[in-house]
Amino acid sequence: MHAALKKFHPAIAISTPHRCSCHMQASFFPLICGYLKKDISLQEKMNYCQRFTELGNLFKQGADCRLPETKTSIRFFSFGSTLCSGETLPADCHIEENYSFEYPVFTPCGKQKQDKAILLLHGLNERNWTKYLTWAEYLCSNTGKPVILFPIAFHINRSPLSWSTPRALSSLLNCRRNKYTDDRSISFANVALSERISQNPERFYLSGRQTCADLTSLYEEIKKGKHPLFTEGTHIDIFAYSIGAFLSQVALMANPKGLFADTRLFMFCGGSIFRSMHGVSRSIMDRAAFEKLYNYYVYTFGMEPIAKWFRDKAFDAFFQMILPERFQTQRESFFERIGEKIRGIVLAQDVVIPYHGVQEALGIKNTEVRIELLDFPYPYSHENPFPVNLKDVSSVDRSFMNVFSQAAGFLE
């Protein structure tokens, strides 16, 4: 058993730091005490599995609604992404959904303008918001801040419906199964992304780069008081899951226009250096696609014989997050310098984003202080940390509370 797990019993709903040592900042303990109070007071009220189903039935893309149980509302806002020359593959320029779309915001009822916000960033290959609705509602109702669910480029409603429709994908699925006969990771859920990455692994970087530019525009709109929900100078923090955490780390390092300088980041199942990620999953991408992606970024990206990429702060930050030994001192120094602004939780049985990959990204000492390693007393995975189809729903409820009471405590 990993040393960091010894002080955590998976059946205990209330969390403690995975390691109490001299590295732990004294200022962290009052926050932990706040987490404990919140966990105890809300545990009786929260039924995650039930609420997951309820919100899934209530949520309709583009339709505002009120959630009286938690005194929150879901409102939708339009966004237009700018098409940058040379930063999008020609074949992708015509995907209209990626450039004009709506994003939902969970917001407390009764207040017209807000001066604080939480940006929620999702994982790779997500095609809907279902998994994140309960997360967003909990963070909104327990911090009093609006939670913005912003889709990564070519994900959620920024992708054509055909990418998630089995009938439209059947021919492509059969083609990949015939081509990679021994790959059991091929599925309807991952075949669209797998094919796109196999054709052009550059899409991974380009999608992230477009999203980073979009977030910069969103930050500017909010902070200048031009967003209908927020006042000028609004403070924005981030809750990021999986690849959304990787994107957030790059954004904080690049800090475009100085907009991310005061942003706090809570990472869940995220934070790893790229080389230690393992994205082979029937929910993410198949083995052939991941091998193409891995080999391109580990061995080729940024080292092409002919200059291929515009090298700015965003490129440099992404480049530093690929290999642990690349610019290690600069990267670890950055995360140490902003350490008080970062917290996170990694799961022991997560094979997609392993704990050692987070250590490689942030540095071992910084990870020990900022990142907690947890385990749950039921079968789970990176893609589905809180399964709603188990008999032991109370353990799932407690585990959800364990994670999100800490996230809310840090971000409130």
C-alpha cells in the first residue's frame, strides 16, 4: 500500500490530509476544520445517486430552469469562438458547433449580479454534461458562487451529434474493429475521437490551444463587466477534472494577459504530466489512437525539423507539461510559487491519471502538501468515480461528499 494511503480509511466520509508532516502549512488546518463542519452538516441532506438521476432528467441543453431544492438556477449563455488562421486543421474549420455554442451556468437564486465565479472544466471525450450536473450544483449551493460549465473545443455541444450517435458511427466502428482486431478498447463511445486522433494527433494540442484562447476571452468578458451575470472585476477560480486539470495547469503557467494570476485551482483526478497519463479506455480512446497520441507528443511534438508551431507562452507551458525532465526546475518552481492557490484529490485506483504523474508535474514535496490521495470502498474508475448503479449507495454518497466538501471549502 502506498504510504499516503495508510492514514485514510475508505469507509470514513470525513477526510483528513493524507500526510500530516512539517511540510503542511499551518494555514491549511483551519480550512480542513471548515471542511469537517461542512461535511457533517450536509451529509444527511445529500443523496448523490438520487440527485444525479433527478438532475439528468431536469437538464435540457439551452433551456433555463430553477432548482428549488438547492435554491439555484441553470442559465445558458452564448459564446462565439474566434477561428484563428493556422491554429485549426482545415477539415475542422467547418464544424460550426465548435465556434458558436451555449454554455450553462449554475447560479444562486435571487442575486442579479455576482462578483465571484467558479469555472468547471471537464474531461476528455465528454459528449454531454450529465456527469457534472451534480458536481456543479453542489459547488454552487455550498460556495454561493455561480459555476460555469465551459466546454472544451470539439467536446460536449461543441461537437456534431453524429459523433455520439451509434447509427452514424456504426460504419466507422466496424472499420476500426477490422483494422485493429485485437483491440478490445474500441467502442461506440470512443470511436469518433479515436479516429480523429489517429488521423491527426495534433488535434489534441490545437483543441487545447483554442480552448485556452476561449477561456481568455471569457475571463476578459467577465472581468470587464461585459457578462450579464457578473460585475466588473469578478474573481474567477477553477474546479478541473481530468484533462481539464492539464488545461488549467497550462493556462495558469501561460497566464495570458495576466488574467489567471489570482485564480485558485482545485483538481480532481487530474494534474499529471502528460507522459504518465494512460488514456486507453472504452470511454476515452482506443489503444491505437492513444499510442499515436503518446508517440507524437513524447517523441515529435515541438522537435520537428521545420518550425511548425507558433511559440508563445501557451506553447511553452504545454511543452513543459509533456515530459517530467523537460524544464523540470522551472515547472516545479512555478507550482511551488503558487502552491497556496492549488489543491487536489487523486484516486488510488485511477490508472488514467496516476498519483506519481502528479508528483512528476508538481514536484514530490509540493504534491505531498497540496494533493490528497484517496481510495473508495467500492469498484470505481477514473471515468466513473461515483457510480450510481451500485447497491451500496451510501458509500458512493459519502465518497462524493468527501471530495466535494473539500473542493467547496477550498473554493468558497
